[in-house]
Amino acid sequence: MTILRIALAVPLHRLFDYLWQGATEPVIGQRVRVPFGSRERIGVVVEIASESAYPEAQIRPALAILDDIVPLPPDFMALCEFASTYYQAPLGEVIMQALPAGLKRPVATQRRAKRSVGLNAPVHPAPHLTNGQVQVLEELRCAKGFSPFLLHGVTGSGKTEVYLRLMQDVIEAGGQVLLLVPEINLTPQLEERVRGRFPGARLVALHSDLAEAARERNWCAALAGEADIVLGTRLAVFTPMPCLQLIVLDEEHDTSFKQQEGMRYSARDVAVVRASALAIPIVLGSATPSLETWANAQNARYRLLSLRERAHSEARMPSMRLIDTRKVVLQEGMSEALLQAIEERLLKREQSLIFLNRRGYAPVLACPSCGWISNCRRCAANLVLHLADRRLRCHHCGFEARVPSACPTCGNQDIHPFGRGTQRLEAWLQERFPTARVLRVDRDSARSRKQWEIMLQRIRAGEADILVGTQMLAKGHDFPKLTLVGVLGSDAALFAADWRAPERLFAQLMQVSGRAGRAEHPGEVLIQTQYPDHPLYRAVAEHDYEGFAASQLSERKQAGFPPYAYQAVLRAEASAMADSLAFLEKVRALPLLADHALVSVYDPVPMRMARLANLERAQLLAESPSRAALQAFLPRWRQAIEAIKTPARLRWHIEVDPLEF
């Protein structure tokens, strides 16, 4: 008899045996339709055996082998097995998470005829390279086999042009390229540029904003080797590509490359593992690399390449100015110096960007009489006031409520918004500069890709004078008329409990500052702060990433934080915090720690966002100075945890290399 070992998308770390009696010879990597309980599911063959540990009478037969696509290739299966082992996720969940939705249904969907994936955009000639770009390209082109590179270039230094030249080499040689970006809203501009550069190449996009049929069609084109370039977000790192010869990961520092639900993986790290397995080069690009990546470059695990000047012949790095808000009077949170700078740009018909990373009208609605504030009833967070549609919204769980006409506690009708968000700033700037065209850009104003593309077109066409934006505008965009950036409300991150907060703030400030003065017009950045002498702000003002990174890595080494330690977090959530903590206490008391001297497990504590969507959340941190020691510990730990009896509503998961606590 033939036994098929099948991986299914179930939360169990095991494979399932099925009997195959059909005439078709099964192949590892093929999708199969099988009975599971009272339903049918799609699984993937990971092993073919002649016997099973179960009696033949207990083994159910597989219903059908699906041959509508070629079998999933061995390198794809190996990558999924690595992710399953490293991130402690069931293999079936890993494989199924990587497949398009239509390939996971027991009833096959009707596919339309495959449309051409050729590019029809007009040809955009390649610009002249700077000396720095020429030197970097020479080194990259000399790479043989697995070669991880960190391309550290200041904003506007032409990193994308370097990517495009490398991609051209690969495409002309008949290979495929995987180009990863952190967010969907970065793909339209990059996709347009790639289309214009390679009009004869075949490009497909893979991201969550695509329609289901389009995503499946593009994925299948990549699998069949019919796509020269795959441009996608983090999940695209698993896309099977038979002729893959180059991986490029832009804005590698961005936390969007870390999946926070389901299988919690880092697309950046998986991309490096994939390049290593295929013995191909990988380029990680950023103006502000993550400290883990920078440390790898400093200890020569990665090769460091630098672009220190902007690519445009007349462009210079923007001048930086710190405004001490302790010494000035603010109008709606803005200093007179910043307002005057905006006025000057309006007279010159140039654009200004006011960066405030807080959407909505105000962070909270409050009653001055009794102290009531607009708390979310489901989370340990406040409801944010969105005045445009008179709603209170939780930005964590999505709960909404109408704005009350009076205080729900004492009936006082004089309730006030406290603090400011992008909506409030937009309204005030329109009053302050009545003839200016003010455009707000955040996730409330650009909820779809189409809305986002329309906004980008308006900005580039000069149809907006003052932009009010969040981090959506901070990275990856080139606006030639934008010459002024003003930064508000960044001080809070200086004192956050998260030890990664300084790194994120520095990257955010450097990225948004880089939007100013990218063409022939000089740029200026004004950062309002109560702490102008803080070392972080000084490093930003001097464009000194290297100095900031050295300081941060020194602090982390002394504290024993990553990249000088390796971490995994066990998280539990239940309707009562007592249940979550009690479960974690049982885990903390497991005796297997005695066999793993290099692993430390700390006491359970509530998470910073302790309550989310009506669930009380707590966590337990496991840490080791050795990645190998931690990886040896985690499977045994997980198996011991699975044996603990838990309350019916309690859920838990392990996250390896966590970014948030």
C-alpha cells in the first residue's frame, strides 16, 4: 500500500497518514484533497511511505490528487520546513499560509484564462550613475554564490537604481528576481518605475490588496517560471520561483516585515535563509538599517556597501534644525519658526510636510469636571476622537462609538478633546493658511490602494501645498517640490518602556527628513522638541547613523539585549488575567529548564497592552546568549506546554525573535 504523509492547516505539530489507491503516482509537493473529520480539506504531500504506524483499517483514503499546478518545488518545501522548525509553527500552517486562497479550497475555483504579465509602460531611460553607485555595482556584480549585502545609503542616494541595474543583469541572463517591500503603499511607485525600466519583462505583484483571483494568477505565474520579477510584501518571500537568482529587500529595517499573527516570522530573516539555501546574492537596503543587520555588517557576516551622497547632481542632504519648545509659545502645537517656514514655501510655490504620527482628531475625549476619559471598553487603550464623522474609534481592536453629547458619568456637556491628531492639525492649518491647499495623508484618508494612488498623483502634480501626514509619508516617496519637513510630537518615544523605541524613532525621523530637498531645491527639516540636547536628536541633526548605531549597540551589549541575546516569548490570552498568569506560572515551573543551562525563563508579566479585544494578555520571556541553545530548548518547551491542561477559552502561542512586548 502507498501511504501519503500530509501536512494540513491545523494547529497540531504532526503529519497525517492517508491511504492512496489511485492509478496516479503521487509526488512530494502535490496538493491532495482528503477527508478530515466530517469535512474535506486540502493538504500537501510531504512524504510517501509504504507503511504506517497505524493499522490499515484506521487509515482513511485520500480523495484526489490535484494536478492543476505543478508540484511545489523542493526548495519551497525546505523553506517551509525551516520556518516551521525555527518559528515553532505547524508545517501544515506554514505551507498553507504561503499558498493563495484559491489553492486551499476543496472545491476548485474556475480560473480565467491567464492574462499576459508583460509590461506595457513606456520605456524610462536609465539615469547617469554617480561614482558611488558605480563602485557599489562593481562589488555587487562580483558576488558569487550566497552573498548577503547591506546597502546603506542616505535617503535619495539612488539605492533603487542600484537594484534596477542588478535586476537587469539577472533578467538578461534568464533568471528571476524577488523584490520585497515592507508595505502595500510603497508598491505603486516602485511598480511603475520597474515597469518603465523593463518594458519587455514579465512582472507580477503579490500583496494583500490584490483581488483573490489576481493573487492566485500571479502566484502561479511565478511558480511556472513565467514571471521575471515578483514584487511583493512579506508573504511573497515564500513564493516558489524555479529560476530565482536574486533577492532584494528594500527598507529592510521596517517592522512590517515581521508577521504578527498566525505563523509569526520575519520575512527579512527568511529571505536571508532562502538566499543561503539557493546560493544566490541578497541585497538588504536601508538608510537606517536595523541594529541586528548593522551588527551583522560590522562583524563581517554581511558585506557593507555605502552610498553617502544623494544621486541627483544638485540635491544635498536637508539642513536640520531643532526647535526648543520650552522657550517658545506654540499655536496648536506649532512654533512660530515652523509657521514662518511654511509661509516661505507657500510664497515659493513649494510643498511642506507636517509629520505627526497620530491619526484622528485628538487622542482622547475627556470631561474636566469628573475626570471621565474615552476608554475603550474592550482594550487597555483610549478611544480616539474622529471628528469628521463624529466617531470614537479604538486603533487597536476597531471598536467604535458615537461621540457623546455630554459626559456619560456626570452629564457635563462641556467635554473636550485633549491632544492633537492629523485631523485636528489639518483643520487648524486650513484656518491659518486659508488660501493653501492642505492635504491629510493617513490611513483614514487613504484606506485603499486606489485612494492612495490618487493622493500620490495629486502631490506629484503640485495640487497640494501643505501635507499633514503620518508614517505613510515617511519612507520610499520622492516628491520633487517638497522642501520643508516639520516634525511634531516625537518626544514621547524617548521615554517609552520599549527598549527598541529609540531605534524606531531615529529611523522614523531620518526617513521623514529624507523627503525634503530630493531634487534641485534645498531641503530643510525642523524638529520640535523639549529635549534638543538629547543624543538621539543630535545624531539626527548630524545625519549620523553610524554614531547612533554604535551607541545603541553598546547599550544593548551591556544590557544583554538582541543582537547579543536571542529571545522567544510565550504569550497567553484569556477572559481573565488570573487565568493567563496562572497558566504561565505552570509553564515557568516546568522541570526541563534544568537540562538547558544556557536558557533563562523569566517570571510571567502582563503585556504592555494588557487587554485587547476583551482578552487579558500576559507573557513569559525565554532568553539565551546562544541561538543554538534556544532553538534546542524551544521544541521540548512547546511539547511540555502542550501537555498542560488549560481553560477552554485560553489561547497561547510562542513567538521567536519578538519585536514587541
